[in-house]
Amino acid sequence: MKKEINDRCPLQSECEKICKYKFHERECSYYQGNARPGAEIEDKTKAMEAEWEVQMEAISVLASQSAPSAPQDAEPVVVHRDAGALVLLPVDKLLSHPDNPRKDLGDLQELADSIKANGVLQNLTVVSLESEAAEWSALSKQYQEHPTKEVRNLMNRITASQPKDSEGLFRVVIGHRRLAAAKLAGLAEVPCVISNMDYREQVRTMLMENIQRSDLSVYEQAQGFQMMLDLGGTVESVAKDTGFSATTIRHRTKLLELDKDKVKKSEARGASLTDYIELEKVDDPEEKNKLLDAIGTADFRSKLNRTLEAQEQKKRMVAFAAAASEFAKKIDKSDYTKMEYVTSYGYYEKKKTVERPADADTVHYYYTENEYNVTIYREKASEDGEDDAAARAEMEKKTAERKRRVADLEAATARAYKLRSEFVKGVSTQIAKKHLGDITAFIILMGVNDSIDISYQDMKNLFGSTFDFDNDEFTLEDAAELTKAPERALLLTAYGIFGDDEDVGYVNSWRPEHEENQGLNDLYLLLEKLGYEISSEEKALRDGTYAMFREGETAAPEEKEAGQNG
């Protein structure tokens, strides 16, 4: 497009677009500071330089005086040279902002090609490092009079960002990609607007600019929010500034407790904020980071549930030990020549509580603890033979081991059921309609195998509590309300007819052994056709490779983990 000529403007050769300020140059800050002699509206340059000298002199005077104490929340006096000016600045005088929340600028080649052909069409926003130095001086004075953590943090951020020689340098606030692309395109200068933003405002501006364009990862957002908090903001003020809820900001900043690289990988796998919120239920930071490896995979929910179970089990063991310590002395191991077994409390016993013996004031009691059991002993009332004591000890050990294995298998079976039921309830009508033939075939198979069994409670759990299935007056018309999405209703009914629950699995009903379950195999086959991803733990249960199936042996810790994870 042919450029229009504005003889009054000294910058017409640099402009890439038709100047929108033609014939009303008074509104153009760039023109006002650079107009040709005879065409100037006012000598803006001289006025700004004069103002600068006056302000610098004022600062010197203030620094040498013993001024009265200012309120703690007083705003520092900051001088900004050339604020509002639009200028062409050399790219080697422009520095990237160290606190820019967007760390990855992405592929710059396309933007560089555009800039090479058309120039930089959008001005960069920059801040003079001289103004940052002035801000630091003002903050320093404020800190001396009223030291606060927020002011100290702000001063530290400014100090860390300052090069040894800052004369004539500017910090980019908006336009990091444009600057990088301009350098790639070989440009020597880029158009910039000099801003008067203080450091807090710079951080907020960079965060909001990138958030509004959805340029930031969840982790980068978290870093930006935390930076604003570190510089004196509150959760409420950051929420007001950014438009995010206070709850979201709290959840985001929690991510900073996690391994940065693992978070990035989990984001790439499609992790949602809901997934990260679920992680907050886990107390141990190490366990949180382990679970990050599973986010975005079919194993995440299973591993999360298992971790939460282990967490609750650990808390129960701590509670058992604390209660036992009220009347018993802790020992490393029992001495069957001097004491006898009373009872034990295992991690799997959710409802059991430690009871103080009636004779605890007259009889010595002892207890041992490990990750699986708290065992109570008492002082022997009479002497038993060593052989009898050893045999009893061995029996107790085997009994405790069997209980532990059974409890582990029951818990794993319950977790598998939870994953199946949540999936079935979440199947869309579209998916159910696509696989109507498979659903119908499954119902026919259950009829042939005489395995049709369903209760009103099963129906209530599947369809929701709003439906009164426990009613003798439930009619065909009532049932018709459930058929607005008939394919999905048929799937839920089929699943209810199957009778899935926490006890349905591949475990012998009374021994910790693997047992085939063809009906459950058939259900898994249907679910997989509907899009279900079976977890590693479920596969190990189905195949009989789960560690706790190893009858009569105690798996080594690494073998146990391998069995539970497939």
C-alpha cells in the first residue's frame, strides 16, 4: 500500500502504516518529542529533560534530609524518564524481563519472516532501567524507615534483574516474542513505548497479557501468581487484578510444591486442573511427584486411590500406636519367655479402636509396631515351654501375614470396582448408541448364564437418588422417564443386572488366592469396547500376577510394588 506523506512529521520514513495522527499530531507522543524545527507543537524534548533534571535534584535533596517517617504503606516516589514516549530503540539496548511468566517463546520463525517483510507492526512496551534504579532508591528509603518483607522482596527482585552497567538500557514488559523475532529477522531497531510502570505493575501486566492470550501453562500461571504474592499482593488482590477466583489462585500456587519437569510432562499428556486438585489430597510431597508420572494415563485414578488408601492406613497405624502408648511400653521385639500375645491392630482394620485393658494398672503391657500392625503383649502370668512359645509366635506371624494379604487384595478389588463403576456412569449416550449391539449381547449372555440379579439399590446408585425405585407403585410410566436416552439407560441396567460391587473380583472368598471369574472377564471385554482403559493393577488381578496372590511367601518390597503396578 502506498504511504501517505505527512510533511509535518519527521518520522514518516519509519512508519509502516498510514499515520492515524495526521493533521492532529498533538495526540501523538512520538511526534511531540521528535517534530522538525518549525513544525513542532511544543518543545517536548527540552521540557522533559528539564523536568528530569528538576526531579533528580529533588531526589538528591530528599536523600540528604532526615525526612519524617512515612506511613508503612506509603508509596515510593519513582521517577520515570521519557514516560509515554514512542521511540525507535536498538535491539541490543533491550533486555528480556527476568520475571516474564512465559519462559518458552515457542517457534519464532514465522513471526520473524513476517517482521522481515512488514516490519514490527505493534510497538513493544519497555521500562527504562534508570527508572527501576530510581524506584529501588525510593524503596530503600522506605525500607529503612519501615522494613517489611514485601518491600525487601521487591528490592531483591529489582537488584537481581539489574546488569552491572544499566545506562541506556530498557526492560521489555510487553513484546518478548516480537523482540526475539526481530533479532532473528536481523532488525537493528524496533518501535517501543516507554512506560512508567513500577515493578509490581510490570509483573501483573506480563501475567495478564499472557493469560488473556492463553499463552501460559498452568505451572507458569502459578509462578506468576506467586510472584505477585511475593511482591506484596494478597490472594484476594491478585484475584481482583487477574479475574481468577481466589480458590483457583490457591490451587495454582500449590503446583509450585511439585516437581517442575514432571508437571510440564503431565500438562503435555492432557492433565487438567481437576487432576492437580486431586493431588492436594496427598500429604507426602514425594508421593505427589510419583503420581505426576501417572496423570494423563489410565492408571492415574487407580494409583491415586491406592496412595490415598495407604495414607489413611498410615494415619490409622499412628493412631493405634499412640493409643497403645497410653498403657503399654514400646519394644522392638517380643520376648515370649516373659510375655504373651494379647491382640494386634492391622492397617486394614478401619473401625477397630485400641481398648485399654482392665488390668493395665497392675499388669505390664508392651507393644511393637511396623507398617502393617501394632501388636499388644502382656507380662506372662505363668511360664510356658519355649517350644510352645515359638510355635505360638509362628502361628501369630502366619495369621497376621494372611490377614495382611487378604486385606490388600480386598482393597485392590474395591479400587478396581470403583474405576469400573465411575466409567460406566460416565459413558455418553452417543457411545452407548454406537455399541448397542455389544450391550444387548452382554445382557443375553447373562441371561443364558443365569446371572441376572439386580436390586432397587443397584438401580438407585446407577440412575441417581432422584428416582424412587424403592416403591411398590413404581410403574411402567415411571420407568419410561429413564428412556429419554434409551441406549445409555440400557447400559446402566445391564451393568446393574451384572451386580458389580466391591467384592466382585478374582480373589478366593476365604483365602488370598487367585480365582478365575469369567463373568468379570466378559464385563471387562464390554467396557473395553466402550473405551475403558484397564489399569495395570486390574490386569495383575485378572491375570493372577498380583503380588499378594503368592501364597505362603512374603514378597520383597520391590516385588510387591511391581505386582501392584503390573
